[in-house]
Amino acid sequence: MKKNIIKVLLCSMIISLSSCEDMVEGINENPNDISVLDVESKLFLTGAMIANVQVQCGHLNRISAMYSGQLIGFSSLYSNIYGFNLSTVESNDEWTQVYGGVITNMRHIAKNSTNDLLVGISKVVEAHAIGTAASLWGNIPYSESNDIEISDPKFDSQKAVYTAAIALLDEGINKLSSASSFNLSQDIYFSGDKDKWIKAANTLKARFYLHQKDYSSALSAASNGISASSGDMKYKPRGAASQASGDKNLFWTILEGSRAGDIGNSSGGSDSYLLQLLDASSSVSRNHAKTNEAARHAYYKIDASGGKVNKGIVEQFEPQNMVTYFENQLIKAECAARSGGVAAGLSHLNAVRSWLNSGGQLNSSFAGMTYKYDAFVAADFDNGGVENGDNVDSKTAFLREVMEERYVSGFGMHMPFNDARRLRKSGSSFAVPFVLVDGPNPPYPERMPYSANELNSNSNAPADPGIFAKTEVNN
């Protein structure tokens, strides 16, 4: 992990985020005396948050979606990756964004700012990025990362990184609890609203506990998590419509550029498993007397031929989910049901269905289409109920529906890939309830490859074990 790369990234972010007024202030001073300490801490926020967006919603997210049956690679690079030909170079960008884009800048704020709001935010963003990195790669550098005295940091265990990420979230929550909200334009997620940050941090804690199958801790954290969709953490594109690129939905950008035709979920009669679930005419459709997915099917459908024809989930200004209300409710639904049965989890699942029935997850182009998400009752999961046609026990039927809703609602997040790996683990209480990219038979991808840059520059980097090697929490 070469320090010169990180320094270049840091300097470029400082230059891009500093205003013209800052550049001419003190013009008679020696410019060689300028250092990063002369830059306001808040100016480090936006670049780091954009880097985090790439980690959550970028290239590896599209790959994880292909490996969980949500997207299809039709041509060129994505066709090769879809066929499991995934090179270590495909992880270079996200790896750099985690360590150079997020951690370097967030630690600068945590070390140099006296403002509790800024420090609290910096800790939550770092934890978000490093927890996601652990979920994707497994063992990664963290305890020694970004230490100027250590050029080749050791790789920590996946569980150790999760523990550190959760501890960092607790630190962030404590700082935010003592902070005052104020209008912070550099905060492109929540504009300086400390209450939204605290709730998002608790949902992230719940997510990382869930990854480790610590269901009681996940439920406890989720009880303080995001309580309304207005508190969702999203990437909200702000670019100009006249620009062909720039600040746009990341999926729209690649389809509008060199990857038109390469990746999507529907082309020439080939639909991903996700779209088949939503299609009323499909043999695996989840539509029934209480559920009509017509609108969401149309909203999710991606035309791989180009970005401009897409008006739904990959429209150029469509926000992209990162940490959400529906995720928090579905964590509560699953974890409560695991310990208390259908009755304990039902209200949380129905809260998501009520939100969907109000047009949740749809934009204005699809809000007028048909959809229905009637509330479930416990009998729907009994033998012969609308959600239990194969006569399994009611708790299994309920958990299966929760996981299926996580699979559908989580499109565009790493959630489906994380769930697939978690539920494949030997001893899981029920099978993965959805078909993966190559059907019902293994092998299945279990992780992303390490960055080629890290493998080539860090003498402590292990040999990459390949995409089929299970990570520590899923062994």
C-alpha cells in the first residue's frame, strides 16, 4: 500500500475542494508553507463521501449483482466477469477508494477537527467503507493501514475488521450525540443532520452484526436504526442534464458510455432471476393475491443498450441506495423471527410492505402503474397459506419471504450478495431462497479478488485465494 499514491489522492482532493477565495487568501505568504492543515477540515468530507459512493455503488457492486442473479453480463468485459473470469485488476479502483479516498481523508478530520459533528461523521463514513471492504474481500489491512511508519501493512482477519468497524461506529455515535446539527453543504448525504447520521450508524452496526450471524446484536442495533425512508443514506446525483457524464447515477453513466450493451437484466428474452421473480408470467413469480409487482418490475428493468432510454432505477438522476429504512426493518423482521417466530417479525415486514404500498421504491415515471402489497397475517405462513404453498414450517416460510424481500428491495446494494453467502453457510436454518447466476449447483463466488496493485506492492499481502474461497464469517 504505497504512501505516494495516497498522498497524490489526498492532494488532488484538497485542490479540487478548495475554493478560489481560499487560494488567493494570504497571497503574499510563501506558497511553499501551505500544508493540509491549512485546509478547513470540512473540505475533506465531499471527496471522501464520493469515494465511498464508488465503494458502495460502483463496479464491484455490479459484479456482486451478477453473482447473485440480479444482473447479467451480456458482452465484453462484463460477459467475461459473468462467466467467473474475474481479474485482480477489477478491484483496483474500489481498493484505492477505500484506503486513499475514504480512510486517509476521514482520519485527517478525526485527528485535526475539534467539531464533534465533523469527527462523528468521519468515523461513520470510514466504518461504512471498511466494513463493506471486509464483506467483499475478507481479510484486509486495517489496524496498520494508513500508518506513515508502515509501508506494508498486515492483513487483519475479517472478523477483526468487523469488530473494529462496529467500535468505530460506536465512537461516531458518541461524538454525534454530543454534537449540534448545522447546515453542512459538504455533507452530500445528510447535510449535517446529526440525528440521521446516528440512525444510519446504528443500521450499519446491525448490518455488520448480521453479516456475522450475530442476530441478537443485529436486532438490538436496528432498534435504534433508520426509522423512516426520509432518513435513507443515498447517493443523489447532482450533475447537469446537458452533460453526458459527470455527477450522474453510476449505472446510467457506464451504459451511456463505453459499456452500452454489456450489462443489464433484460435483453433478447433473457431476464435475470430478479426480473423473473417480479414477472407475473414467470414460473418463479412472487406475485399472488396480496402482492402485485408490475410497477416494480418495470422500474427495475434495465435496457442494456444505453442509459438515456432508462427511466427507472438507473435513470441519470435516480438516487442510489446505500443504507436504508427498508434494510433496517427487514433486519428486525429476520432477527426477531429467528428468536421469536412469525409473530415477532411480522410487524416489521408489514412496515416495509406498507411503505411499498405508498409508492416506496418507485419514481414518478412508474408511480402510476399497478402495485399491491397488502399486509400479511400469521396464517399466510401456515401450511397452505399464500406464502407457504410447499408446506414448510411457518417460521421457515416467513424467513424465506423476508429474505426474498431483501433480495428484491436490495437491488443496487451489496445486500443480495452478502445474504447469498451468509445463507449458503453449512448449518443455515433454511436454504438460499433464490437461484444464483449458474443455477442450483456450486461453485458460487464467495468474495472479490484482492487489488492487483496491493498484491504487487505489499510484501505482507497473501496470495489471492480466488473468488470461490469462503471468507471467515461464511466458513
